[in-house]
Amino acid sequence: MFTISISGFVALYIFMLAAFAGWVIIGHVPAILHTPLMSGSNFVHGIVVVGGIFALLNASTVLEQAIGFFAVLLGAGNAAGGFAVTDRMLAMFQISGHQTEHAKPRLAKKG
Amino acid sequence: MFTQIPQLTIGATDLAAALLFMYGLQRMSSPVTAPSGIFVAGVGMLVAVLASFLYAFDVSAAAKPFLLVNIALAASALIVGGGLAWWSGRTVAMTAMPQMVALYNGMGGGAAGAIAAVELFGNKAHGITQLIVTLLGALIGAVSLSGSLIAWAKLDGAINKPLRVRGQQVFNGVVMLATLATGGYLVVAATGAADPLIGMPNLICLFFGLALVFGILMTLPIGGADMPVVISIYNAFTGLAVGLEGFVLQNPALMIAGVVVGAAGMLLTLLMAKAMNRSVANVLFTNFGAAATHKQGTIKGCLKPTEAGDAGIFMRYAKEVIIVPGYGLAVAQGQQKLYEFVKLLQAAGVTVKFAVHPVAGRMPGQMDVLLAEAGVPYDLIFQLEDINEEFATTDVALVIGANDVVNPAARTDKSSPIYGMPILNADKAKQVYVVKRGQGKGYAGIVNALFYGDNCNMVYGDAQAVLVKMIEAVRGLGLSAAA
């Protein structure tokens, strides 16, 4: 009842709407945020790890297990690393008057 | 009914994840809401990953005996891969950010390629359409993996020189065609046969091998200065590969997230290429470094060195100062000293603004991040189109560690390799100070006419050391005035 089945034109509609959404969303981002944005969108395609888990759980040969393990390993790296760097960068952006409380300890920690 | 609960849960969480990703990316369009944006997207990711273990309730009959082992493998891969990447992402220096993004991106491409490999080796694609989409995703993912690794190596300094040989583009084209031909053969052979791909593991290996080699060959000839555009392209590629594999796995969350990133990455790539006044094709297929050896026109005037302290005091008594930071500032790790100096100027009533070129740093927007790291509020940071008019009326332009992005040759010299690139008009300021390590040329290897202008003085030295001298000079002034 809840199985998902996407084929042919339905897939194309999904791709078209998603591409349009991506284009519109990014069109509004100011240049100052381009690096965090690239890293943030890099994080979002880390969702591939979910596909990796699906492939690995359905693996029935040693070869499939090995490649599936590889997929989850890399996908997890994409997602975790992408989040870590994006979050770190975005936390640094401060407006005048606010920077003293937040920015200082962060910098001190980096030393 | 109960057997459907896992499927229902996975469907619902994936739907939520797709929504949270788009909402999160949308919130990233302003510095005020951006931190919450990445948090929202992170929640979506966490929920989707946890829910994906529910696939265990619905595995194929062939995979049932392996289920416990597979769950353990998946959990350990998540912990090891996620843990290592998390640790590296938390500890990496902000100057090394571009290569880390390249590395994580390559991982995503590799994951998409690996999923395709499982589908191909296990012969799991249903029908020709799925097979073609699987192969396409595999190709794009593999190219993104090997290409991103080369980009990482170049940005990290492991590969210094662009590698170019005669006939390279023809050879690359042949490799590309061979890859497509292998994929095409797999599709043709699969048509009508019962279990067609089982007998062709060698061809599948060849297909992946060729795709990986193509990614390497395509990236090797591109110079380090163009790497940001390349990373952005591969970012879009990985997104596209993930979207295609999402279709193969019948997972709409992967389809949506992947293609949103694919489109966003393409737009970002075009914006970056535009900022450098070059087309994407020009970045990929022409040898930028080769063009830079053109004959230099003779430049009138001479270089006029000055002391750091004198320059600092001059700025203390100016009304408005615009600072043009470049990658050299980050190399010298001078951002914090720079902000300290800026605070001194502000305390003395000087209006200080930062002018950031779109391609300052090794990645568009990286300079903004580096300044933010040093505590510079983002309302002091202005982009090229917003501040360029102001140079004509400002008292001082302080250029630190930047070169090509303030080179007036881009406006005037048609033979210059950077001709047509939008530049910051620092040369129009009443007084220009250029802080520079030595008399060398910029990344593009071009002489800078700005340095020879009548209104320009050079302050030689390491950016951080120079800034320390400037701070001391201005502080000393304050003390003597108080005494």
C-alpha cells in the first residue's frame, strides 16, 4: 500500500520541479554566502548515504557487501563532513555589535 | 497492516527530509537565518538516515541470511566514515576549506557510483530505462569521484603544475567515447536477455575504470586558479548522480535532494564563471596558464616603497578607508591583526569598509568566511558591485595580499589574459597602499599597473608583520596625544 513506484514521466516531473526549486533557491543567495552554500549543498547530496544503506542491507554476495559498505562509508563521510564544515562557517557570520560574545571563544578554541 | 509500518515510516521521513533540505537551503540565503538553515537540513538528514535502517524489515529473500551482518556493516561504516569526516571537518583550518569540500564531494560521487555498482553487479535494474539511468549515474558519480580527488590534490598542493600534453583533448575525447561505447554495449547486450549482466563483470569493471580515468584526465590540465569552478561543477555532478541513483532505487528523497543540488550547483558554477569573465567551457577546455606568457606592455612609473608605520598613521587621519583583502592575507594569517587595526581606525572615527572580490581566496566567498572567522561583522563586508563606485571618493584603498583582482589591465589591456574580468577599482582611490611580500607577480603571472601608479605606495613585508607595525604606530600616536 505504501510502496513507492516512480516511472517514466513521473520521474521527469520530479526532476523538473526539483531542478527549478534548486535554481530559484540559489538565485537569492548573496555572494558573501557562496562558500557556505557550496558546502551546504554538498552536505545535502550526502543523503546518498540512505541509498547506500538500502543497497548494503539488500546485498547478498560478498562483492555486493563490500561495495555497499564502501557506499555507506563514503556517503556518511559526505554527510557528516559537509555538515561539520558548513555549520562551523555559518556560525562565524556575525553582525556589528554581536561579535564579541560569540566569535571570541570560538577563535580562542582554535588557538 | 503491521508489515507496512516500516515502509510508511521510511516514506514519511524521506518526505520530511526532502522538505527540510529545501527549507534549510532557502534559509541559507541570508547570513541571519543561515545557521538555522543548516541545522534544519541536518535534522532532516539524521531522521532519514535513522529511518533507513527500517529497510531491514523488507529486504529481498536472497539477502535475508546476510541481514544481521549487513546491519552491522552499515552501522560500522556510518560510524567510521561519519566520525572521521566529522572530526576532519571540525578541525580543518578555514584556509583549507576548498579542498575539504572537494574531498567530501568526491565521497558523495563515489557513494553514488558504488550504489550503481551494487545494482549492476547484482543485476538488480528492472528494465532498460533503469539500466540506462544506473549507468548514467555511475558515469557521472565516478567522474565526480576521481575528478574531485584530483581537485583536492591540486588545492592541497600535492599536485602543483597543470599537466598538459599535445593532443590531450583528443585523447580525453577518445576515453569519453570508449566509456560511452562500453555503457552502450552493456545496454544492448542486456536487451532481451534473461540474466544478461551476470556474465559481464569484466565489462562493468572496464566501464567504471574508464569513467574514473576520464575524471582524472579531465581535471589534470586545469590550473589551480580555476579549481573553484571545477569543484562547483563536480558538486553539481554528484547531485545529479545521486538524483539518478535515487530514481533507480525508487527513492524520491534522493531524487529531489540530488537534483536540487544539481541545479543549484550549475547556477553557482555559472555565477562563478561570470565573476571571472569566462565561460564554463573556457575553464574546462583552454589552458589559462599558457596564455599568461604573453608579452607584457611597458608600464610607466616606478614602485614607491613606504614604511608600514607611516601608512598606518596616514590611514588614522583619513575619513574613509576601503580594505581589499586577498588570499595573501590568509596565507600570512593576518585576518585577526587586520581586524584589530580596523577597530583602532574605527575608534578614531575612520569609516572602514571591506571590498571583497567574488573570486578572492581559493573559492568564491572564501574571503568572506575568513574575515568572519576573525570576527569582522558582515555588515562591513561589501561585494564588488556594491562598493566599486565608492573607490573614486574614498581617501585610502588598502590592498592586502590581493593582486590580479585589482589589476587595471583587466579594464584596458586587450592582450592581457585577465582582460574583461570585473576588478575592484582600487586604483581610483586618492591614495593606495599595497601590502605585499615582495615584487613578485600574482597568481596569473601578470604585471600590475596599479603598483606603478602615482597614487600608490608599496608596503613590503609579511601581511601580519606589517599590520603589527601599523597597529603599533597608531597606538603610539594615541599615547603621545594623551600625554
